Amino acid sequence: MKIDTTSALNSTGVGDRPRLLIVDDDVNFCRLISNYLSRFGYEITLIHGALEALDVACAKSWDAIVLDEMLPGVQEFKVLKKLRDDQHVRVLMLTTLGPEIRRMAS
């Protein structure tokens, strides 16, 4: 299991930072998001597989999770459903399918 963790300091270097879990199989895309958001003081953990995502997501508490809708080898929304069964956390779904905007209530 490969977990890539990027930490960021807030302006004072102390206190709790918002914790984000980013789950996407595109490693370069994850790094891009992580590099951008870390500037704003977020503590970011990057996961590139569905099974690892479920393990890590359920092992800690998160302020938000950014989740790729189409992870390889997993039925659509299976990871989201499992996350919803285990905890209440904000989830932002990413997709590259189709030009239309898709909104999901959770």
C-alpha cells in the first residue's frame, strides 16, 4: 500500500490544520491539487487506489475527501457508499465523464 502524504504549515506553524484526503489514480493530478491546496494550510494525504482509500478514510477523521468517481477496478460510487456507511464527511466527487454538469446530493 503506497500512501503519499504532504504536510503544510499554517501561517503560525501551530494548531490543527484542516485534513483533506485526495483519492485519484492519476498521481500527477493528485500532486497538482496537493501543491495548490497545501499553500492554504491544509494537511493533505494522497491515495491512488480504492482499497487503500477505504482503509485510510475509515482509520482517521477528515474535514473533506476529494474522490475520483471512476477508480479502476471498482464499481461506480462503491467507495462513496462505503464512506457514507462508516462516517459523515464532506466529499467532493471528481469526474471526467461527459461535458454536462452532474450534481449529487449526499
